Amino acid sequence: MNVFTKCYNTKEERIEMLVDLNSLASYCHKIAHRRAMNESDCSIDSLELLKHCAGEVIEATEAFANKDKKPAEFAGELCDVITCCMILLDKHCFDVTNCLYNTISKNAKRAGYDGMKGISDRI
């Protein structure tokens, strides 16, 4: 399933693209598997990946708190967290898009929105 995303190349230029989150997760998993084969300190064991993800959250926290670091470093650490999650979701055969939409819908309802109704207007 493709997800319509909006991202910005500059403040003035909007780029619209389709992203297949499940294919992206599968690719992240393949990369992690290859790294695990090539590097002795890299693992795709689920518990080890969760610990690694926790470490990436700490690194993101430090990058955010350190005012000397550039915003791109903070963004990079957040993407490391997302990548860890994508690997785990693919490894356990979850549909990333459905999981993400279910979580967004749950949080939208908690915030007083009608689940995912009109989501394209809010993305």
C-alpha cells in the first residue's frame, strides 16, 4: 500500500511522492541482515534491535538537547529510530502502513478527531 506524503525541498518548493512503507521496511531489513552478516557487532535479533533502538532514542535526545548540533543531526537520529522500527515491523511480518494508520487513528480519536476521516486534509 502506498502512502501519499508531502515533503519540502525548500520552504517554497513542495515535493509530493508515493512511498510504499512495506517495501521500504523490507529494504531496511535486508540492509540490516547484510550488516549483521558482515559486522560482528551488528545483530538482527529482535531484543538486540529494541535495545539498539533505545540507544538511538538516547542519541536523538542528546542531539536535540545539544544546541551546538545542527538540526540535521537530530533529524538523522530520529530517522535511525524509524529505521530500527521498520526493521522490526518487517521482521515480524507486520503491515507497516496498516499499523501506522491504526496508531494514528487511535491517537486522532484521543485528540477528538474522527479517527482517520479526512486524514488527507491534515497530512
